[in-house]
Amino acid sequence: MTPIESPASLEPVLHKAADQKHCFSCGVVIHGSAQSCPKCGAVQPKMSLVQAITPSIHQEEKGTVNLLPNHVFCRGCGQQIHSQAFTCPKCGAPQHASARVSSSGRKDRVAAALIAFFLGGFGGHKFYLGSVGMGILYLVFCWTFIPAFVAFIEGIIFLTMSDEDFARKYG
């Protein structure tokens, strides 16, 4: 291997690495567009643009890996990192927050807005988002139409929020 390689010799390696990623659950190398892991079945979050262009650093397959408590596998290099890490300390790959949230526990921003528009006067969106107390309060005062007005405003707020902000607040 020469000490100085030309950019043309590195291009195929970067291209090959860009369309692969590591499963955030078990760490096995999978195709970059895979929606679930073929080994463990974990649903894979969508990659951001930064993650799509960040080259992966592949490790040798070492058989069964024991995952430490409160750790996940890096989506860039497959190294074990703490589940709250924003970036991998080894390769610097960003770790998306949604990778740590199961798909069954996520609330949909658009669904919350639609429920707020159509059932918000009865507190439907509050029940959907897990605020049962506020939902009951909306239900008790639904005859005044004040909850319907407030729910309409909240529906607009839901639609103008980013997905990350919505997941952080209601996730």
C-alpha cells in the first residue's frame, strides 16, 4: 500500500461504504436502504443526509457480540457506544435520536394534528399524546367550544413543528 493514494483509488471504497450501514440493534452490516435488519428484525430508522454520506468503517465479523447495558451499536462503524451518545467517539458518525426509539412508541405529528382538528374539541389529541388529565379537562368543557378553538391552534402548532421537536416533546 502506498503512503499517498490518489482520490480515484479511494472513490470506489467510499461509494461501497456509503450504501451500507450497521443495524443499531445487533450491529450486523446491512444495506443502507434496508428498513429492517435481516438478522434480528429490528426496524431501522431512516438515515439523514449526513449519515448517508458518512463512510462506514467495517469490522470483521466476530460471531456473537455481547452488548453492554445501556449501549447500542454505532450506525457508522458498528462499535458499541452508549445509547445516549450523539456521535460515535471512534468514527464520528452522527447517531440519530430516533434510532433509540422503538417504532411502536412513536407518536405521529400529522396524526396528532388531524386528531386535533377533528376531535380536538373533545380532547382526542390529548388522549392520543398521553395527556389523559388534559383530555378529560377538554371533554368536560367541550360544550363551551373553548377546547375546540385551543385544539385548532394546537393542530396548527403540530403541523409547523419539526419531527425532531415533536418527538422530543411528545415522543
